[in-house]
Amino acid sequence: MRATSPALILSVLSLAGGCAATNPADGGQFGEESGAHCEVDTSTPLAMDEAGTEGITPQDLVDLAGGTHSGSLSWVDGSSTGLTVTVSDPSNARALTYVYVDDSGAEISTEMAMDCGPTVAVDANLAFATDDRVLAESWAVALETGTPGTIPLYRSLEDLAGTFDPADYADASYEATWAYLDATFADSGASDSGVADSGVHGTITGQGQQSSGSGADGTVSATVYPIATF
């Protein structure tokens, strides 16, 4: 695997294999900025109890993700800590439709365009804090889904308030490291493997970059490594 910027972790983590697999709340697009991707076509305001795609209402998103979720987070070194995730202040409820476009913004028609399905979205504040204070974060996020009973959330971990440093968990020495949060809010029936009691589960994954050679013969490679599960 190769990467030249943190954005390429999307493909390394198989999150850019199809539009629906990446986070549509990331700048209003799915997939990589520099290639074909799903882009917002229409945004229609919704009342909180108004149904959008698949009968999903904005209130469904708030009922699923809103409030405080308490659980535990396990670091790759075998230690664990308490985790509190709080979602509050929902606003700007809307229905979104997408089109599949190339890097020039021109709409294209391929089988992958089928993954650019409509979604329902609500803006909110998300607090993500571990008891060990390694993570003590508060973000403005968009809760967005086109699938009843589950809300994916994907975020790059940078400019943090806590002490978290992805290099501290790396399995080798890298020139540069990044980390990404991949979480899912889900109801009790949304996962065959079971959902954590907290109602939110996921992983924190790191990526380390190394380069070798120079000029036309130079290469840049990226290695994915686990950091935490919750």
C-alpha cells in the first residue's frame, strides 16, 4: 500500500472502495478529494419527525446517537480505560442526495454511482473522552445515514485537546503518523457480532509513512496499525 497524504488512509482502510463506505459528512463528499467521489446534489430541510430515505427521520438519528454513552476503550498495549461519548445540540436536519462525479466535478455513470444513495443528516456536537484523558475531545459533526438503525462516523484525529499521539502506539519507527476514528452508533439488532452496551463501538487506527529512494525511483509507503477498540 502507498500513500502521500493522510487522505489516502480512506483507501488503505477500505473506506473508499465504494461511496457508501466512507463518511458522507466529511465535507459533503464520499471518497477521496482527488478522484471520483459522491458529491452532494441536493439538500432539503426536514422537520425532526419528517421521514426521508428508507423512512428515516432526523429524530431517529437523535434517538439512536443522542445523549451520553458510557463504555470502555481498550488500547493496543492491553490496557483499558473508561470512555464517555456524548452527542448533543442537534440542528440543521436535512435530506441529502448525491451524484457521482470525477475530479473535475463532471457527473459520471458507473456501477459505483449506485453507492451514492440518499441520506438523512443532522448536525450535532460530539464529545469523546477517555478517563485517562488521552482523548478529551469535542467536535462539531454531522450524523448521517441512509440505513435504518446505524450511523457511521469517521474522523481524522488531529489538533486534539488530549495527550494522544499516534506515534506512541506505532509498531515501528515512521517518518510521519496519523490516526483515524471509525465509529458506529447502532441499535441492538444492527450487528451480527453484537453491539457494545454503550450503543457506540468502533476502532482507532494509525497509519505510518515511510519513504525510500529519491527522484523517479523514490517510493512512499504506508502501513496501517491498530491503536484501540471500543
